[in-house]
Amino acid sequence: MAKCKVKTKRSAAKRFRVTKNGKVLFHHAYKRRKTSKKKRSTLRALRLKGQLSSGDREKALRLLGVK
């Protein structure tokens, strides 16, 4: 018999993106509220995408149905 297909967790699909090389990118938090108190350099840094660590990457890939 055929294996059951793994469904993608939709919450993870909205939060993470997998690159061609297998890295998992995410958007930083804390950039929408109280921006007047934050430094401009902090807001610029929060605009960039972050990369998940290796342990969290495995969990995210499992949620996305890649592994």
C-alpha cells in the first residue's frame, strides 16, 4: 500500500520559507508596535529576514512536510 501523505501545517507555512539550499527563513517579531521608542537601526535590522538555527530548522521542516 502507498504511504500516507503528510499534510503541511498551515500556520508554519505562513511563517517560514525554505530556500533552495534548505535554509529556513522567518520574519522578526517586535517591529509593528511602539516603533517610536525603538532605534532606527533596530527597526532596520528587524526588517531583514532571520535564519533558523539547526535544531529549530529540523522542527520547522517537519511541520512544513519537507522532511
